[in-house]
Amino acid sequence: MSTNIDIRIQDADFDLAAEYQQLRKLTSAVGAVVTFCGLVRDLEKQSVINSLSLQHYPGMTEALLQDIVDQAEARWQLIGVTLIHRVGQLLPSDQIVFVGVASQHRQDAFEAAQFLMDYLKTKATFWKKVDQDGQQYWVENKDSDQLATDRWQRDE
């Protein structure tokens, strides 16, 4: 059985319930659906932010996301994967990312979703610029995100 893969980079918001339903209804073999929805935090460096702007490199970003999904497919038995990442200007509490995984068994779905999110944070080509009190700056990767990704490399 091949995995149903849906990768999207978009400006528009997404409907969390609709994305879940789409994964749930792929086939009667689905026994678990795990979802993660990331939101724009209102704080960066302990100060309130006005907005977050996301940019990406079209073509390259989609290829990297596909590679991350391919790696998850090689590790776990998956039925469906939905990966949505928003770009453009977002405000605090806006939805920014959706990772959804359908599988026959919960452990595959949980682990694959965690893997996908960890790799998204460190391997995908998204650049984030914060607007904070009239100042703008690029967000750097966090050491904790790299440590989370490194954990999966040890498990290979």
C-alpha cells in the first residue's frame, strides 16, 4: 500500500478538523491519526512580538519536505501524511504548521509525527523574521531543536 502524501506551502490558513477528517477517511485500515498544529507564539526572547514573517525558497523547500516524508515512510508503516507550512506574515496565535500522520498503529503515527516535526524545525528551508517593537530580526535555530533531530540520527 502506498502512502497518501499531501505537502503544501501556503499563505492561507488551514482547517484543522478538515485535515484530520481527510486523513481519517483515507481507508478503513487507518487505526491511528496523530496531528500536530503549531501556533505563532506571542513572545520571542522574552518580549512580545507584533508579527512573524516566513519566507522560503520555492522548489527547494518542497523537495526538502518530500525528502523528510520519504525518510519517515522508510522508518514507519504509514497510510497518509499531511504536511502544511504557512508562509507570509503571521500574527501571534495564528496557525503556522500542521503535521498529520495516519497509520494502522498508534506508535508508528506518534513517532512519525514527532520525527517530521523535529526535521521540519532543522532541515526545511524556512526563514523567520520577527517584528518586535519596530525592530526586525531573523530567528536563529535553537539548540534544543537540533538536539531533537540528532536523536533520530542515533536511532538509525
